[in-house]
Amino acid sequence: MPLRPCVADDKIEAYMRRTKGFSLGLLLGHRSSSNLSDLVLAAVPTPPEQDGGKSTQLSDISIDWMVLHATQVLGYLPGGIDCLGMYVVARDAATSLNGIKLHRHMLALRQVQTRLKKSLHAISDDDCVQYIAVASPGVSPVFKALSKGNAMVPVDCKWQPDVATTFLRRFTCSIEVPIIIASPPSRSHTWWTTRLHRQLQNTISIADSSDHVTFLRALASSGNGTDDDGVRTCSTGTPSRSLQTIQGSIHCVAYVHRKTKTIVDVAADRLREDGVHSLATRLAALDNDDQSTDAEESPHEASQTMALPRRAVFSWCSGGVPAGFDGLLHVVEAHESLADSLSNAREVLGDASSILHATWVEEAAKEVPVWAEKVEPTCKSPWLTPEPITPTNTVTSHHYWRLTTGSMAAALSVLALALLWLRYSSTLLPL
């Protein structure tokens, strides 16, 4: 049974047609809701496994190498943009499409994506469906898909120009995260990402502007070691040593199909996923630092406060042409510059001559944080003013989600949402 149709950017078709020789890579795009077409936006070639080498057939690229490269590429993607499958350019396109080895590569790619989404608590409705585009040099690609039953089925794919800018809407949010918990060294990295995910889930999202989302919630964090927000201690994963505090900002970017119903709610889910992904990236870097530290170093010598990385956006390119969406960089080390991170991205993505520059997300968005500690709301309505915070000597902090409004109409909409939410929850801002 044919799958629902998809729309692919004609830049991918042009790139595959002009590719000479063998090429294998990833297809990136947006997986829409069931009543909308999926969007295939960009192609990223898998580099040769050996430096200076050249891949001439599928057997030259091992599954492990393909998975390693795919994992690195996924780290640069914003919310709402994902790996949708693979492409192959080969002299014998029919043989490549029906080959057992290609089938194994696609199954391995599916498995690594599933594991990543589970670790980040990401939404994975129909993510088991993967697309495959196969072409011979100078010939237009043929689209099929690996279905849930691992069978190749035909796909009605339409080529269109500028698919990303035509169909996608870009959303942002900016979050300050002062998570202060007296956690023992046994807390794993999974515990921290689960905690942030749970905190973000227990919020309501509103459209602060046409492309900016605000999360609204009053959150009390206990410092007595209890899991007050329902997050259980994970016994697996890498211990975070003496890490007790995570501080910094997460500036999130996500894309949603313009015709999506309840688009703000869907955008909020994608932004939440992007925020958790950013935290997981920083924790992975912390894990690498721990492994490089002298084994005789006392855990107490390590810093108990972890700073979140700064993020920067760059224009994603496919085949040397802008794809219409942004990629995200994580500058995680104090000695690392934005230029260093951009250079690493060029090596992974293979478009060194196309990715020219990057801009800090907060500078590009020019928006204020929407999750901050002890901030005064810009709206002076008494119904939206949080109760004052009383300083204590205990390790307890109260964080209020900052509400920013641009007009009286927006303020009234926020008030209506808050009143409706209060009917079902007693954890929000008190009236």
C-alpha cells in the first residue's frame, strides 16, 4: 500500500543528478502530521571512511561509520528537522535499491534514531518510516520508503523549489535554566535530561509573538534530595560526579509545517525537544572531560556547577545551496571559539565552501529569556504578578516562567489561558 505523499526540494534532485560516481548520504527534512506531506529538504553525503580515500560502492562504507556520521549530523539539527532516510547515487540504481546491504544500512540508521529519541524523550509517532532516494548519474532519483514492516514501498514524491521557506514556520524560545538540586554524585546524565524534560512538560505554551513561544508555569524545586517533580533517580548512565547545579540559557529553534493544527502546541513540543537535546549535548561533553581527567583527582576538586553551552545558528546548505533552515552549533568549551565549532561543522557536513558564517542565537533572535528566576512580568496586571520570593537559608529556589506581552490583546489572551488552566491545576501562578 503506497504511503502518503512527500514533497522534496528540487535542489536535492539537481545535486543527485550532477553527482558523478558513487555517493551515499542522509536525507534531512520535516516529518509532518499524518494529514500533511513529509518534507525532504537536504542531502548530506557520508564522507569516505579513510582520510583521502574515495567511496566507489556501498561496501566501502561500513554500517558503523555511517551510524557515527549520522549521529554527528543529528547533533546540528534544530527541533522539527530530522533524518528522514538515505540517498544513493550509483551506476546501477536498480541493484542498489534492492540490495541487502542497503537494507541493513537503513535498519541501522532507524535503530540509532530510535535510541536517540528515547534518550531525549522526543516524540516518535511515525519515525519508523524511512525514505530512500536512488539515482544513477544524470538520472532523476526514484523515491521509495522502508515501511514499518521493513518492506520497500513506492512513494509519491513531488519536486518543488524552496520547500522549507514555503511550507515551514520557524519558532524560537529562550530559557534560563537555574536548576539547583543537592544531588549526590550518583545522579546520572539521564537523570538530568529527564528532569528538564519533566519540568518543560508541566507547562502551558502560548504564542508570545508570531514566531516566539513562551512557557508559563510556577515551579518550586526542593533541595532535600527528593524528586519533587516526579523525576526518579536513574541507576544507569554516566555519573555526573559532584555536579549539583546547572546554570545558563538554552536558546531553542524549531520548525513546524505551516498548516499544522494547534501549531503553537506542536511548536512547543519541538522546542522542548531541542532544549533537552542541548542539555544532553553539554552533558556528553562533560562526560568526555571526566574521562580525560586524571583518575587520581578527587571528585570534590571538580566544579559542582555546570554551565550550559552557547548556541549559534548557521544557514544549512545542501549541495552548496542554502536549504532554507538553520543548523545549530554548540560551543561547549571555554577555550573553544565560534570559528572552531563552525570549522568542525564544515568537516561533518561536507559543505565547507558553503557554510560561511554563524550567529549567536540570542543575537539573531533579539528576544529576552522567557524562563528566568525572580523576574518581574512586563505586564503590570495584578492577576499576573507572582507572589514575592522570600529568601531562605535552605537549598530551595522558586522559578517563575516569565510572561512577555506585546499588546493588551495578547495580555487578555494570556489571562484567559491562565484562568482556564487553573481549573485543572493548582501549580500555576496564584491569583
